[in-house]
Amino acid sequence: MGVGSFLRLTRAGFVLAREGAFSLVQPEHLPPLPRAAIRLGRKIQRRRVAKRDQAERLTVALNKLGPSWVKLGQFLATRPDLVGAEVAEGLGSLRDEIPPFPLDEAKEAVRRCLGRPVDVLYASFSAPVAAASIAQVHRATVVAPDGVTRRMAVKVMRPGIRARLDQDLATFFSGARFIERVDRNARRLKPVAVVDRLARSVMLEMDLRLEAAALSEVAENSRNDAGFRVPKVDWQRSDRDVLTLEWIDGIKMSEVAELEAAGHDRKLLAQRLMQIFLRHALRDGFFHADLHQGNLFVDPAGNIVAVDYGIMGRLSRAERRFLAEILYGFIRRDYRRIAEVHREAGYVPARHSIDDFAQALRAIGEPIHGQSARDISMARVLTQLLEVTEMFDMETRTELILLQKTMMVVEGVARSLDPDFDMWAASEPIVADWVARHMGPLGLVDEALAGAEWFRRLVGVLPELGERAGAVTRNIADISRRGFRLDPDTVAQLAEANAKRARPQRWALFIGAAALVGIFVALVN
């Protein structure tokens, strides 16, 4: 680990300790080194943090640490399997509290990205109206070729954010690798894999062309969906660091009183939101994974409009079938079928009894039947399902956890609109339609056609596969005769590089073990 990474992680540990984040950890269950770090951290926390709940302490600390740490917190909110349900729920409300950067800097960023001055590209360009850790939004107008002036939203990437994120991600990787070396118990949580997943998520958010592509794909998928629409992208004024799209005139879904005053049917909006989410997840396998109230508007025509497509989720056909059969099984109270679906998907090992698993699923499903809609939570059912499957050695499925987390958020928004919202009744038509289309006679025909297409492609690449197999066989035979040898210069260079890399690692290992392990434990316990 480099000195820079060590110092940045040490600072992070200090901020976490001062804001009381280490109180989330029970030190008596930890090895001696991190236990000592946690106890030391608790001694230096501010007195006023005692008035905050545990999740708030962590969110305050992450906001103080900066954009990369906010992203880390938001990512961990989608991983209750790592941080626990209580902390994940608290992190789910984590919002960027980053001040906007100056208007002149935004205009210069637009000019560099799009190659023309703001005054040429837009008829007007306002001061920032919203700011976040990665980008901020400006209100603008453009004059279309037909002479009509249109209002637009312009999202501009924060200057220097890529270098900052790259540096912090490198620090996260250093810390994660260090933890895996010094804490055997932490290895089961796969800290390096967690950081790698975060890095890939951030990479997608750092290119606004990808967000524009997501907007375009969802718009194409949902073009015939009644009651939902997607803001239109202005591709001529969009690139890697700038995204220009239609300005949405609407009421935020958080403004329940304003929705009612405008004459919108809150019960209908709640039902429509859940059905839109399930339709996108099941039908398209591509869904908006950040559907909190701040990203949802209702336009004057009553359409739901979602914005901010930086975080998206994808499900393969097999995962969609798995989800549909689980939901349909709970709706029909067919617990054995749900257990069989887990077995067929390879999620639960064959050594576990189907009947025992079905019994555990019954313990989840039966309590919800006969209750009022107000007391039933499908998201809670899915959370309990993930807890039960862990008992039966089901490995963590990150794509399903993101789906489950999004469903919890959508359910919360729907219930804020309609406290008596019945998720099961709203979901059944979408799930039943998908099951009928994809698991009935039409579904069998589709699978047969897909299988035939796969076989046709396989036949086409067989000659190339044969040539590659022959080359690999010859190379292995050659190595078996001559042995595997390295050039002496190569060996010397490898040894020298390894020695240089080892010196700072040994120094950091000696000085920083307690702080680094303590930071990770604070975040994932």
C-alpha cells in the first residue's frame, strides 16, 4: 500500500470515529487489533453525536469525507447482506450535500466538451438549480429549427471529479486488499469484490453518454406504456461531460398535497408506479434502480416521469423467470414451487431438502395472507426470502439484491401516495401476464426458437474452436517437453519490481493495521 493511500484511509478512519460511526460495531466479536481500533475510535467521537441514530452518524461522516465516500455509502445501501438491514435503510436516505461549483466553471466545462460556447449552444443558461457529488443541473432554453423555444435541463459533470474518484477508488482497492491479507474473517465478505462492483458502477455514471443511452433504451422499451414517459435527449448538445434533455414540468411525488390539489389520483399513481417498475424489470430486464421520490415527477397529463438514469439494473432471462415464479408462487401460496425454482436456478445446493426449504418459505408467506393491505410488504417478503436462502447456503446474488432494494424504495413511494396500497393486487396482473407469455405454450415456442438460433451460431464457430483447441494442445505439449522458462532479464525485473512494491507495504502493514481494519468493519458490520 502506498503512503498516499495509507494517509487517506487514516484520515477517513479519524472522521468516521469523530462522527460516531464506530458505534455501529460490537467490538467484543472482533479480533484483538480491530477491537482495539474500534475502542480507541469511540473515545475520540464528538459528544453531540450521541443525539444521532447510528445510521445518521455514518451518513454524516460519509458526506464529510466527500463524493467518493458518498458513492460508497449509496452503493452499500444496496447491499444489506454486507452492512445489515438497519444500516442499509439509513444509507438509503443518503443524499449528496455537495455545494454547486461556479457558473463560469460550468460554462467552460460545456465549451470544452461540446466545442462551442454556451451562448451559441443555448438561448439561455441559468445558475445551477441542483447539485450532487458527480454533476449539477442547469436550466436552459434552446431554439429549435422550427423557431419554437424549448426548455431544457443541462447536466454538467463536476470539474476534476474523475481524477478524485480514480484516486479514491485506488485507495479503496488498497484498503480492501490489505484487509483481506490481515483479517481472515473479513475475507468471506469479499471486500475487493465489493470495491470492484462499486468501481464498475461509478464508471458507468462518469460518462453521461451512457446515461443518455439508458434514457433512450427505456424510452424505446416503454413507448407503448400508458401513463409513463421518459425525458427526450438532445443528442446534439450531449457528450461525455454534458447531458441535455427535456425539462420536466411536473410535481415531485414527494409533494403529496400538491398532487392531490392538482387533481391527480394518488391511488392510481401508486398502482401505476409499481406496475411500471415490474414491467420494466420482467418484460425488459432493464430498470431504473434509483426510483426515490426526488427522481419521480407527475406531469400535467398525469404521466409518471422518471429522471436521473445514472444507476440502472439488468436482469437476464433466467433471472426474470426466477423473479416471476417467486412472486407468482407467493401470490398462489405454492411454496414447494418456489423452492423448486431456487433449486432449478442452481441457487440452493442439492444437498438441502426441497421440503425443508418449502417449509421455511411457508413461514414467510403464510403470515401475510389474511392481513390488510396496509400491513403487507412485498419488499419485506423479499428481504426475508434473502435471509432464509442464506440459511440454505444460497450465495449472494448482487443483481437480485439491487432489484430487491429498488422494490423496497418503490413500495415506500407507493405507500406514501396510498397508505392502503396493496402490492400483491397491483403486481399480480403484470406477473401473471409474464408467466403466461413466457412459461406457457408461447414461451415454449420462443425457447425452441432461441435454442435453434444458438445451435446455428455454434455450428458456425466450430471450425475456429477446433483450430484454437489444436493450438492449445500443441503449446501444452511443447511446454511439457521443454518446461516453462523465463528470460533471465525478465526474472531480474520481476524481482526488482516486487522488492520496490513490498517495502511501502511492509511499512504500512506495521503502522496502519488497526485503522484500516477498523474502517472496513465499521462499514460492513
